[in-house]
Amino acid sequence: MCRNIKPLFNFDPPATEAEITASAVQYVRKVSGFRQPSQVNQVVWATAVAEITAITQQLLDDLVTKAPPRSRAARAQARNARRF
């Protein structure tokens, strides 16, 4: 599993389109084994990223939970407290 793909569900503020796209790119990189596509595969690569981004957005929109949203700021503060 890619270490750069982060959980995107149930956060306050919600995941942005840029975060979802970045996760889709990481997924396509992992599955294809290429960091960047060749010119021949550019269209296929971009199509895969776009489709995975759309499916991920739909998934995040459709998921339901009773848990309160997790705070990104609280996670960052806890991470910084451990580091410094």
C-alpha cells in the first residue's frame, strides 16, 4: 500500500479535490509501476486518474458514519507535539 495515500473520509474540513486527485495519482503510480507515464500512455494515465478521482469522490459522498468528524488541526498539533 502506498504510504502517501491518506484516509480522506470523515474529516473537518472535508477532503479537497486536490487531495482526492493526489491519492488517485498515487494509486495509479503504484498499480502501473511508473512514476510518470510515457507519451504513448499519457492519455490512458490521465483517464485512469480522472476515473479514480470521480469514483473516490462518489465514495466519500456516499459513505455514512455516526462518528464525529476528525479534526485535521488536532492531528497536526498532536504530530507537532511529538516531533518537537
